[in-house]
Amino acid sequence: MTPSNYVFDIDLDDFEEKVLKASHQTPVLVDFWADWCSPCLFIDPILKEIIKEYQGKVLLAKLEVDEGENMKLAGKYKVRGFPTIMLFEEGIEVERFSSARPKSFIVDFIEANSRILVLD
């Protein structure tokens, strides 16, 4: 998998394949975001930097909640605010956080909650 494949957009139609099924092999962070949300825009480059540093050991799926029927996923997972970042492993949500956070918080979040992440 190349670095450009570590971060990708998802929608309601491919959520099961690209998040739930993929998370059996590699942890997947899902960023529930909206383009009108300032904290979402703030955290985006931080998430992408972290994912690049993990070099494929963690993936980032970006779900824009205002596109198509994506709000149905936000409802299904009881997302109450944006951004909400969820960690999926083995097809289930392991943990989540909301709001923009610093890089150190996000790295600690991933490492504290991942059961299948292989660290160097």
C-alpha cells in the first residue's frame, strides 16, 4: 500500500468494505467531518501527518457527513458533534474522541486503544 492509499474518502456505500472489513487487517480511523466545521479543518492536516508517519500501520477514512446519505452513518454511530474520530479494529468501533485535538493526544489515543497495531 502506498502513502496515498493510507488516507481515503468513504461514503455510506463503501463503509463496510473500506472500514469494517479492512479493520480486520489494519486499524482504521474514521473522521466524521463537515466542510463548514472549523475544528474539522484544523484537525485534518494533523490526522494526515500522523497517518503518514505510521506508514500504513493505521489508515484514515474521511467521511463527509453532509454528502449523499452519509449522515445515516453518523446517526447509526450516534455521532453528536464534529469532528468525531473513531478507531475501528476487527470490524468494531474500539474507541472515539470528538473535537480538534493536538498531535500528541491523537498518537496517544491510537497507541492506547489499538489492539492490533504493530509498533516498531
